[in-house]
Amino acid sequence: MIVKKRSLSRRLLTVDLPMAAILVFTLGPYLWMFLTSITEEKRLFTEGPSLIGATLENYLRLFDTVGFFGNLVDSFIIASGTVVVGLTLSVTAAYAFSRFSFPGKRYLMLQFLVINMFPVVLLILPLFIFMRHLGLIDTHIALIAANSTIAIPFSVWMMISYMNGIPRSLDEAAMTDGCTRMGALWRVVLPLCVPGIIATGIYIFITSWNEYLYALTLGGRSVRPITVAIQTLIGEYEVEWGLLTAGGIVGAMPATVLFLIVQKRLISGLTQGAVKG
Amino acid sequence: MNTRSSPSRAGGLALGRHVLPIAMLSPAVLVTVAIVFLPMLETAWMSLHQYVLFRPKDFNFIWFQNFIDALHDEVFWISLEHTAIWIFLTVPSQLLLGLVTALLLNQQFPWRAVARALIIVPWALPSVVISLMWVWIYDSNYGILNDFLLRLGLISSSIPWLADPDTALYAIVLTLTWQGFPFFAVMILAGLQSIPRSYYEAAAIDGASTWRQFWHITLPGISGVLMTAVLLRTIWVANSIDVIFVMTGGGPGYATYTLPLYAFIKARTNLDFGYGSSLAVLFTLMLMGLVIVYLRRAGKAVRS
């Protein structure tokens, strides 16, 4: 009994306490932002953020006067568009990588991996010039294309790892029963991949939703994703922290919620490659 | 192999075998060529030209003049130095904090699942929100950091963390550490969980101390993951400019310029796409070494 008690207090001291400290560091800034967002603007600078007299005033102003809703819609269109482009292009490619061997396969796979290693600046300058030539600046298409530079390689790799987990014997069985290759992919492999497809899609959605530099460079007056809108709150209204933090909370909400929902599957997919390597 | 047994069908299948993968790959490959590789070539091409966006007619081929100019550009060297400081401070801090977090999460305690879910929150937040959140924390008049340190008596007057050239870069390093350590924690935790329990039991029977167990079992067990995570993170941290851009825009003065940020600002603010491109190309070449090391490791995994 005594031993147990000692080990409990020891655990509290060496595990629970440090863990709690790290969690305070991790969540503190976020909670502070939330607290600021529900404090009245006038009281913010006299008494500082507090729970007493909490108000939704900042959130209401965000939607009434700043037109935040349109920005949310823009972000939603761009993120969904990127998910569709990323997934449709990568499914057949991932299947080919997973099931066939052909000359140059390894290089082609690494080519998809290397894309995400290049600095954004290397791509952002020519993409701006391209889109300007095509007259696509300030359209959803431009931003979907730009976000696809990240989404396609990522989802190709994720889908390969999911498809490798599905036994080849299933495809072969389907093909002996008279399915074509595409039939086997469509009827047998894809349905089994649905959880993986959802996780990949959600990850693409989050990254596109959170993306800022492309949004800033290729967006404009008519297409302004939420990340740019939040940032412009600084300029248009001389730093109203209540409004700004409310914008931050709203802008971060969809990605955070989605992430917490799928985090288990997502993390196992993301870390698999690293553990193997 | 079994197609060989029926020679009449072998021709058709062999053809199918070559054409089908190509057909299945081509949409993804063609699109990436169009939106990634062609633009990259365009950057390389622009970097050899004098090209300022508001003077589109002066698109003169000037060989490597932009690169030579860069080497004589004081700001280039300042940015390069900051990039080095930035990487060598941020990545180890993220790694250490991530390692500690992973080791803690690998212990048994009642609220472990909750802690593991919450620790990743920073990873899911948009970098703009992260930047603004920390600008607010660092605020010299109302920021909580100054308030906190003043109350503890650690400082005697408020410090304008982001407006002071001596502290601005380090303040951003802290922000990026906060943003990036969950990635390390999650990766390392996955590595830790792949080490068989029996190793520790055997070591405990042999009387090995916790420290020796860590040194001889845990570290070797996660070294592969650590290496991959450090490589990935270094490349990512080196490239990342959104947080700096929002928090300080490179200022005060050039105090928080990193090389990719300098390239971005040159193009965005000065509209000097020729010089900006050459900076981007130079930076990519410097990064290439790391990328190749990473690809070698990944390539091995692909083969197996």
C-alpha cells in the first residue's frame, strides 16, 4: 500500500504535472484568444480580457459589418474544390503505383514526394504570372489550382499507403469473376478505401482552408478567403483585438473541429511512412 | 508470370500492362507538370532576366547578373544568417519539446487520451490565426506575456517583443516552436509505440536504470523516426514564411528577414520578379542537399 502511494505521488510529479504544464503552454494561447474575443472592446483595454460580462458583440459585428460570411463561403468553395481535384486525380494514380510495377516507378513516386519540399516562393511567383496571363487572378479556380500543388502529391502518397493495405488477392478475385482492372478498382478497392479517402479529403480541406500565401497573392477583392480576411482586419480597423480574435476563433473553427474528429486515422496515416523509413 | 502460359493472350495483356498504368497515372502527372514543374521552369527562366512587373517590356536576358547581384547584396547575407539562426533554434526546440511530450504521452495516466488529442491543436490552426494570436500575446501595452513577466518581477518594464530588433526573431522562433512541436510529439510517439515492451522488461531484469534504458533501448528504437522528422521539419521550417510575414513582415528593419521571405517581399512589394526569382532559386539550391538526403531515405522505404 505504501509503495503504491509513493508511486502514485511520484507519477503525479513526473508525469501528470509536466504533462499539464505542456498542455497549458499548448492551449493557453488559444484560450487567451477566446477569452479576448468574448470581452467587450471598451473593457479590454481598461480591465483586460475576462469571463465576467462575457459578450458575443465581437462575433455579431464580425458578420454584420465586416462581411465575414462571404469570406467563409470563398474559403469553403476553394477548400472543397481542392478536395475534389486532389482526390479524383490521385485515386487512379495511387492504384497504378500500388498494383503495377513499371520502369521508372520509383522516380515517379519520388517526384510526387519532392514537390512538397520546394519552397512556396519558388511556385508563387510563376503561378501569379501564369494566372495573370490567363486572367484568372481573383477567381476560385486560381486558388484551387494553387492549393492542388500541395494536395495532389499529398493525397497520392496517402492513397498509396491505404491501397497497399488492401490485399491484391481481392483485385485478382474480382478479375477472375470477370471485372476489368477499372472495375476491380471501382467496385472492390475503392469501397474498402473509403475511410482513407475521407481522412485524406479532410486533411486536404484543412490545409486548403488554412492556406494563406496563395490566398493573399492570387486572391483579391471578389475572392478573399478567410485567412486573408482575418489579416486585413488589422489594416481596416486599427487593431481591434476583440474583433480580430473573434475572427481568429471563427476562422480556425472548421479546421480544428474536423481535425479533432479524424485525428486518429489521420495521424496513423501520416506517421506510417515515417515509422517505416 | 502466368500470362506466359497462354501465348495468344500474352500480347494483349502485355500491352495492357504497359498502357493501363500510364493511362491511370497521366491525369495526376500531367496536372502536376502543368501547375508545378512548368511554373518552376518559369521561375528559373525569370531568374535569368531583368524583370520588373510594372515594366513588362524590359524583359532582358542578363545571364547570371541577378545571382551576382545577390552575392553583393547586404540584405541577402543578413537574410541568410537569419535563416540559419531560425533553423538551428526552431528545429531543436521543437524536437526537444516534442520528445519530452512523446515520452510523457507514452506513460500510463488516466487522462492520457485527452492529452494526446489536445496536444495537436496548434497543428490544425491556420498560420494566420497563430500569428495574430501571438502578436496579441507579445503586445507591448496589453500583451499577456509582459503582464505575466512584470507580475513575476522578471522584467521591470514592458518589452516590445516584436518591435525590438534584438528580440523579434527569437519571439517568432518561440511561436514556431509552439506551432511545430506537436508534429514531433506525434511522430516520436508512434516510434515509441513500435518498440517491443519485452526489451524494457529484459533490461529491467538485468537491472538497467531508467536512464540507461532510455539511452540503449528508446533512442536507438526511435532514431529512424527522429531522423525523418528532423529532415522533414527542417525543410518545412526553412520554407515557412507565412508566420513571419504576418507577425512582422520582416521588420523591424531587416531583423526578421529570412531568405525565402526576402524573395517573396522583393516580388510582392518591389514587383521585382527577376531578382525575387533568382533569390528563390538560390534558396532552393541550398535546400537541395537536405531534400536529397530525405529522398534517399524515402526511396529506400519505397523499394522495400
